[in-house]
Amino acid sequence: MSLKYKHGGEVSDSIGLLISILVRYPEVGTINYEPKDQVLRFTFMMAQPLAGEAIQQFEKKFRKSLEVYNYLEDREPKVINLKYTPYDQLMALEVQRDVITLSRDEIDLIIALVREEFGATLVAENNDNIMEEELMIQEELIDRMLESVRGTVPERQLIAFREEGRVMVFNK
């Protein structure tokens, strides 16, 4: 996946954050930033709908894992929501987290939980051609931009997604 910025001027930290998350985590299908609520919405796509019981078990495990993680980090998350949207042959899982208490390590945990539970059915882009060094750079950028976004005045709503190996970012 190549990074090309088609933008007239500097890329804001909120745009850069979305781009870096999509580059670093190929499991994330789309990511939305809601500046008014200071919430990031990660959307994962599964290649098949899930049964109600599987959803409930995952949600329980997911919430408990994030609760323990945030307790150990001495943080009190304001928003931790899961939303499932079934389609004909697919299912979307949306994870909502506030950027005020979110960290890159917690994003790693979210990705690991989703990958562990839905790995076989998870729709993800192949990023084997991205070198380990580039992934580490993206992680550093995510850390820096999360910190920067926390202290900013709300900007515009953004959505980012992949299309044919490129990351696209749009105003909502």
C-alpha cells in the first residue's frame, strides 16, 4: 500500500491518524472520526454473518478485556461501544472508542481481540509488502497524533477507507 497525500497543504493530525491506523492495521476496513464527540469508529468486515450467541460471547470478552486493560492503565474510558450490522453475505462490526482515553496499545488489543475471534472470516487487505520499519513508523505516528488530537478543537467529521491499495480520506 502506498501513501500519497492529495491535499492542498499540510495534513491535519486527525487525517494523519486515520491514514496511519489504516496503513498499520489491515484488518480495519474503515475508520470514522467524530470530532464533536471525540470518538473513533473502527469498522471490521466479516465474510459471513455471525450467530447471536457468538456475538454476545465476543462482546462480553471484548468489554472485559478493555475494562481490565484500562484499569491497569488507570484510565476511565468514556465510550466503549460495539455495533453489529448484518448484510446478505457479510457482517460489519463497529468498535467505538473515545480518543481522550484511547492509546495505540489499546488499539493493538482491539485488533488482537477481533483477529483472534474472527480471524478466519475477517476481511483484511494484504500488507505483506510493508516492511517492519514502516509499521513501526506508523505506530509512532499513531501515538503522536492521538496525543495531538486529544487537545484540539473539534474539526470536521472524517471517514477513511481503503480502495485498490490506497487510503482515501473524506469529509462527512
